[in-house]
Amino acid sequence: MKTWYSNITKAQKTFLFTISVLLILVYGIGLIPLALLTYLQLGQPNPNQL
């Protein structure tokens, strides 16, 4: 497990890097609308509650 990165080819390293960056972008940007929706849902007062 310690030497797996040194044993893969340059194309495989590029592929891993690209996938990692895409996952970071998708989850990073994808969490913003989720956080906004959560805030709006939890931040609104319940009209049925006195």
C-alpha cells in the first residue's frame, strides 16, 4: 500500500488527480445549496406553532 503511488503510470496519476479535483468541486459546490436549503428550512418560523 505504501508504494502503490510510485508504481502507477503518469496517465493513471493524471486520472486520479482529475477525479479528485472533480469530486472536490462537486461536493464543495454541491454543499452550498444544501446548506442554504437547510438554513431556509430551519430558519423559517412555523406558522402553526405559537
